[in-house]
Amino acid sequence: MENNKSVKYGVLSLLKKNETDSATTWEYVKKAQSDLTDCVIIGGKKYPLLYWRCDPQIEAVARNAKNNIGGSVSAKISGMVSRDYGIEAFLYKELDIAEWILDSEIKKITAYVNKNAINATLLMKNGKVAALELGATLPYGAEEQTRHTAWGKQGLESTRVVSTKIRPQSVYMFTDRQEPYVFNDATKELYGLTLADATAAVAVFKIITGNTDLTFNEERDKKLRYYIEKVYESDKTQKSIEL
């Protein structure tokens, strides 16, 4: 059994499931090694695709950090992606998630960079703190392994339980292979897609059905690129950078 389904297949399956059509032409563009994120082309214009905002586990942490743990006070994001994904693209994604989880913009950045690794401490405008420990060190094509945790006054919320080292899968299919085939899909329409492709399909679906504010995506893209510049400035100057 091969996992050969595409993001486009997932989008078309979701359109069919919801008995709707896109009101405009669209094209999904997967990020190249030099890009910071995937994109979707709508009416000839390219928009950044913040697909991780459709990841149900990260979405749950962001929601519960705000509402169900007595109010979040801090967050920690630690993980690794493949070398071909790129450390800047990883940083771009996790800076957005840090602000999302802690419900605030960044006020100050203190960061250290070592080739494919970045450690950063973020002070938010609402006084909360996020610690990022990121590495683009896994083999080419390897699946991302990242834990997102928020601490609150009454507990914590995380994308993984304490003892879990790698992301659990929804389905394990044991065959004559040494390792099982694994699938992590939200619905049967997305069965066979990787987690990243499944969330990208949902993100594209929301855009082409008018359920995403594309201006928000464009503004986030500009701000996240600005933050990345400040991360490298902090490392170069060995100082905390006020934004």
C-alpha cells in the first residue's frame, strides 16, 4: 500500500463531501526548499498558506490555553524538522503558533542561532513568555516531530502527552513490512494523506470556500518575516531586541 495521494486530491474530496464548488480557480503550491511556507494561487495571485492553523491538535492547545487552564502564562515549543524543510521556515511557523497559543503579539526577542538550530525566548505584549527550541536536523523527507505546550494557572495543555517522544498516528497498518504503514487523518476523505498534507488540504478548502481572511494571511506573512529578521539581529548583536 503506497501513500500517493496529494493535497489537491484532499481538497477535491472535501469539496465533494460538502457538496460545494470553488467560486474561483485555484492552485496549491508546496513550498520549495527556499520558501517559508506553502502557497495557494487564487485568481492569479499567490497567498501564503498558514496550514498549521488547521492542525486539530495545535488548534486545541491554542483554544484551551485561552479558556481551560486558568489562563495561560507561558508556552514551550520544541522540535525538529527535516533539513530540507529549513530552519527559517520552521521558525516562521513556530513564531506564528507561539503568538496564537499565547494570544498576543511579540514584544521582545532574545535568540541564539547555530546553523540549523535556533533557541529563542519571546516576551509577549501581554507579559507571557514563550521558549522556542528548534532544529532542522532530521534526515531529508523525515516527518516533523514537535511538541507544543502551554502552561496555565490550573494546569497545562500539550499536543503530546508527557511520555510521548514521537507524534502518535491514528491508524497503524501491519503488513509484511518491518515497519507498519501509519496514517494520521481527520476524516475518511483525507485518508492516505500525511498530517501536513491533510492540514494543507483543509486550509486550501477553507480559503477557496471563502472561510479564510486572505488579508490576515498576507499581514501575518509580513510580520513573521520581520520577526525572523529580528531573531538573526538578536543573535548577531547578542542582545534582546525590542519590537
